[in-house]
Amino acid sequence: MFENYNKVQQAVLETTLNIIIRKELQATSMALIAKESGVSTGNIYHYFKSKEDIVNELYKAIVTFNGEQVRGGLLKGTTIREKFELGWNRVIELGKQYPQGFQFIEQYSFSPYIYEEVKLEVYTGGWCGPMNELYQEAIREKLFIPMNPKMMVQMHYGTFVYMLKAHLHGIFELSSESVSGAIRSCWNAVTLRDIT
């Protein structure tokens, strides 16, 4: 997730993520980050102004990485339905493959700790913007019911978030069949049908 950063930044971001997931944000100090990452405090401050800066960069890095992965799925599809399925499948796979990143994003997406400009930048630059556009296209093509596409994306994302949380807590296994079924259910939930 942090391949676009140098080794020092990677160590700081990975360590911060691990500590936050283990101990929560308030218990994550610069001294603890320095100790566990093996990077001196002075070197940390060379790259990051503060703990808030690290947390915001961590948020940006994870959402950007996720966005690249999901957009890759959207681009592989040739039809709206394929793009829908591939995009949501990537969202779920990312949550399974990178559980700490998933937990961090879920816990801090609406936190006042994350700067508003960072939230806005990653919301439009991550995967939500392209997914919103896909839903808008599906509405224009009369595949989906006429509804706010951003709301529909968030509605479906909420479904997958709770499925991933249950999976990560061992409540049930997310098999490829169950994931496909859930994605199909989300498609069916917003499909425009002739009710006459």
C-alpha cells in the first residue's frame, strides 16, 4: 500500500497503522512510532510535521491505493454490469487482503482528525468518484432507478462494509460465491424494472 513512499516514510506509515489498529489513535505517540518503526524522531519530523500529518498521509495513502485498485477493476469491464461487479469485487478483496487498512478507513473516514481538504481530495480521487460516475451512467442508460448515485454507492458500500466486518470477526466466511451473490443482490436492488 505504501510503495510510492521512500523507506523511512513506509516504515512510519506502516508502524502508525499497526499501532492505531492495536491501541487506538489517542494512544499513538510520536515516541512510540519512532520506537516501533526504528526511525528517529528527528527523521520522522523531517518527513512529517506532526502526528496529525502522519495520520492524514496514512489516510490519503490507503484511500489512493484502494482507489487505484478499484478503478483498475472498473476499467477491466466492458459493460456497466461487468464494471459494477468487478469494482465491488475489488472493494471486498481489498478489505480481505488489507484488513488493517480497511479498519483504519472505516474508523477514521469521518473523524475530525482527518482534514476536510484531505477527505474531499481522496473522496473524489479515490474510487468513489469513478463509482458514482458508473452509477450515473447506469441511471442515464435506464438500468438503475433514478436516485442520487452518490447515495446509492454509499448504500452499497455500507452493505459490503458490514459483510467485511463480519468476515474479519469470524462470523462467516466471505467465499467467492457469497461475494458474487451479495454484489448481484446490490445490482438487483437498484435495477429499474417495468412495474406496469
